[in-house]
Amino acid sequence: MRSRPILALLPALFAIQIALPKVAGARVVRFVVERTESPALNGESFGSVGQYRKLTGRFFGELDPRDPSNALITDLASAPRNSRGKVEYSATFTLLAPVDPAKSTDVLLYEVPNRGHIVLSTKYWADALHAGHAVLFSGWQGDLDPQNGLEAITVPVAHSNGKTDITGPVLVRLANLPAGSHTAPLNTGYGGLKYQFPETLDTTRALLTAQASEDGEMVPIKADDWAFADCEARPFPGTPHPNKICLKSGFDPALLYQLVFTAKDPLVLGIGFAATRDLVAFLRHSTVDADGAANPLAGKLRFAIAFGTSQSGNFLRSFLNLGFNQDESQRKVFDGMNPNIAARQCAVNIRFAIPGGAANRFEPGSEGVLWWTDYRDEERGRRVAGLLDRCRATNTCPKIVETFGSSEFWGLRMSPDLVGTRANQDIPLPAEVRRYYFPGVTHGGGQGGFRTDSRPAAGGTCALADNPNPTADSMRALRLALIDWVVHHKVPPPSRYPTLSRGELAPPDHLAMGFPMIPGEPLPDNLINPFFVYDYGPDFNYNDLSGVISFAPPTVRQTIPMLVPRTNADGNETSGIASVLMQVPLGTYLGWNVTASGYFKGRGCGFAGGFIPFARTKAERLANGDPRPSLEERYRSHEAYVKLVREAAARMVQEGFLLQEDADRTVKEASASDVARE
């Protein structure tokens, strides 16, 4: 079996750590700056703050499995320990801070890397850099290869009694494989396997099936007709390989293949939560590490605010749910958080977890607590719970700005977060949470611009054009609002999101939603990502999304009802914080799209939103049978359109959802467009 790069650093790490002085509890024992770039960011200067420096390196930590603050980390008790009885790990970090320390503020902004990737764009961080805030990234996802330039963490393998291998079932699903291909890697895509290697390459100890549809019969493939192997250089049975399979007859792109096998040596991935906790605590409160190396931000910080988008936002939700916002000295870790476009929890604290999963069938993530305040989940037979239960018990809850858009309803099962698993009541928000909804947007928002054409979706995966409806400008305003709320106690704008009480939510079909029939265009019916209740076995902790999966694939117990925002006669949603573009629309902006081809043809197209432009003229509209008024009928002239844009932008500035400079730029873009020009 091939060596595993994810574990390559562990022997050296353990050897180094044995020599360290004794430390107690859970903490960072070494903070090593491996490279300093000063000035960084191409030498750019940021107003009165000046230039920034970038520090990159690795921090080393150790955890006491007996400490109650670490007790929820799955398999931590089965991880190897050093001479002090502690479990060791190391992770990478990237830190930005002003070159002149006197220009620094007392604020640390922490951005959770998404699958190891970080954003160092000076445009994205312009407000923080001009203010003088420190910016931090660090590794938390232990199934990533640190050699690929990603922010990653190196964690140990769990062993029963320190000796016997721990095993468990693993599931992988493969679709849209090239016609006639014989080899399929198991490590591709968000849900691919990175460290889950089979206990044996004997195919009689595994099960490979094929099916023509999600609800179709699963047909077993004989063990003699496939192999854990690579057949690219040698024909079947090929060269044995733990992370590839070879099919003797070749793969059929019309089928989905599902593989279940027994894996061994699980990584203790839940350590990623503790590592994030302890790094931020070190930078906030420590002067030096155990070797006497200086904390580069020592004595500077009073506030820490975390941002996470999509998978990273799910990480923050689980971080809170599991109680990691209290450090080893019972202090608050983050004073504020912005989980963005995050509807679930992060499936990381599970034996043989696949943290990079993306709400695909059978993947855990929606099983845990999904709501901010206490709710009795009677539909699934769960106890009363909320995401803030543990931080409330320790008085360490942060101020929270939650942001999300339409695609989160359709692709990420957002509905229960708002109305519970019976979809029959609005779950109230606690005082420390603000919620803001962006209607009619794709996952993360579109590129903006006042275009009136229907461009094909990127890559041709989806049938409808890409949705340009943006969220970036409002997100900028809300990020600044969160910082002001934490640092200056300035209360942000009131929450704005769809509710049952106002009649803004409905079942996901066009009649209930009020969505129009547009000739030649799809309807939203049957496009929502189903919310199945899975049975993962007796050792799975559902509320905490932790523990051990025994059943793969899991048994489907029931389907949870879900709601989505209602629409108007144009097909545009009517609740939340509508962008300027959506307030003065050029078409129908959708949080859903349709898969154009392949195994999932006709189903929802991931988290992509679509766009159906309005006809330019009344004559064109009538010829097409389009019930939506044309641009000509809506906007008498280009000047009239720009006037409406200006008014919409002014309203958003007044409400606190748009900065004046972004409003001015938006009006300028509208003026330069060809909308309603003769």
C-alpha cells in the first residue's frame, strides 16, 4: 500500500514535541514563523496604515484527552500520546499584520479556509487592511495534503488501545465517468476519499453496485469483475491501488456506481476545532510559546471575529455547537462570527469523516442541530437543542451575523434552520443573532453587471444561464456592521429574511410559490435537494454530528418537508435584502438551475442559480408567449431605468445594506449599460 503524504510529518513532529517543556491542558506549545514577507501584498500601501507584512509557518499543539473541553473530539482518546499523556498535532497558518505595529488595531479577523484555500485579494480585504486589522488563516481540515500549498493540519491516526487497527465502513459514489474508461479514482470531487484506504484489496470484502437512477435498483457487480487497481497502463486486473478501482467491462456514463468497503486507520479530524480554538487563544492572550518564541501579536488584541463561507461557515456552526468558543482558560475565543451561505454543520468530527462533502446523497451534515435557539425536533425524535447551548452555558457566545441566499434553500436544505423539521413554525432568533437573506442569488452571489442577454452557464453543466445577481456589496456592508457591533457596540440593521408568519414561504413547486409559466423554460418543481433522515447506526451522535457511522449507506427513515421563498409574477422572490439589480430587474433571478446532461440530467444543478432574461420589446414578448412584461414595457427609457437604479441604491444605503461608494459605482455601471436604450 502506498505511503500517505498526510501523515508524513507525524514522526518528526512527535520527536520534536517530546523534548518540549511540560505544559498543561489544551494549548499551542510552539509557534514557528517559517517565512516573513515584508512588505507583502505586492508592496501595496493601505492609507494611513501603510504596508502589511505576511507571516507564514506552522503551530504545534497538544490536547489532553481527559480535559472535558476536548471530550467531544471523536477518537481523541484512541490517538497516540506523548510522554506527558497529550495528543499532538501541527497546522499551518498565514498572518497579515501592519509593518508598523503602531498602526495596528486591537482586532483580529479570522477567515476559515475553504478546503484549504485562502483569499489574499487586497480588494476583498481592503476595508480590513485600511483599518489596520490583523488577518489570520490556519489549517483545520486534516484530510488535505499539506504539500499542495493548502492551509492544512496534521493529525494522528486513532488506534484501539494504541495497537489494534480501528476499522469502519466507507461509502463513495461515482457518476458521469467517461464512456469506456476502465479506471476511476476514488479521491476526486468534494466527496472524494483522501485517507480512507481499504483494510484489504480483496473485492469479496467490498461491494460495488451500479444503478440507472437514484431511485432505481442497485445491481451488484461480481467481485471478479472489478479490482482495487489502476488499469491505465495494464489491462484488467491492472496494478493494485488502494485509491482507484478498475472495472473489467468499462464504466457506463449513464450509470451511478456505489462502492462500500471497510477502511482502517481513521484520522482524528475533530482536532481541527481545537486547533483553531487554541491558535486564536494563543494570539490573543499569550506572550511567548513554550520555547520562548514571541507571539507576533502579543498584547495587541482585544477582539477576534471569524468569517466562514459555505463549508467554512458550516465549520463555524459546528465550532459553536460543540463548545469550542471557550478556550482552556474559560475565555471567549471569538467575539463575533459570520457564517455565510452555510445551512448545515461540518461533517468533520466523525470517524472516517469526509469534511469536503457538499450535501450529496447519504453524506452527513444536516443531521445535527440547525437552529440558533432551542427547538424541539419532534419530527426526528431528537431532544430540545440549539447551536448556542454550550456557549450560553459558559457565557462565551459571540455576536453572530448569518448571511445566506436563495441557493441555500434549494441546494443546501436551509428551510429547517428557519421553520424546523415540520416546516410549521418560525423559529425565533436570539438577541445575539442577526439574519440576512439575499433573494434570487446563486451560491455566493453572482458577478453583477446590468446585462440583458442570456449567456450560457459556465462549463455547460447547467441548462439555464448563470445568475448575475450579486451579494458582494451587501456582504461588504454587513461584514463592517459585524465589526462595528463587536468593537463599538453599534447595533446592525434589523434581521431581514422570509418567514411563515408573513406568508413569505411555500412548498417548492411553482403553484405554491406563485412562479409563472414561461414558455420554453423549466419550472422549479422537483428540483430541491431532498432532506432525508438517515440512520447511521447506534454510535452516531446526531445532535452533535459526531461519533461513528456504522451503516453505509445509511438507511433512509423519512423525508423532511421543506419550504422556499415565494415569488411574484416575474418569478422573482419578494423577501429579504434585494440587490439593486433585483429591485430594478432585467429578468428572473433564480436560486436554482437544472442539470443539462449526464446522470443527473433534469435534476437540480448543484448550488448554481439560473437567469431567465426579460424580452427586450413587447412584440418579442408576445411572439414568445412570455407573461412577464418586456424591458420596453417596464422602463420607458434608459434615463428612466437609471433613475430607478439610483433610487434603489439610495434606499439600500439608508437601510445599511450598501456603502455609498458602492452605490455610486452601481449607478455608474447602470448609466453605462445599454438597458432600455433605443
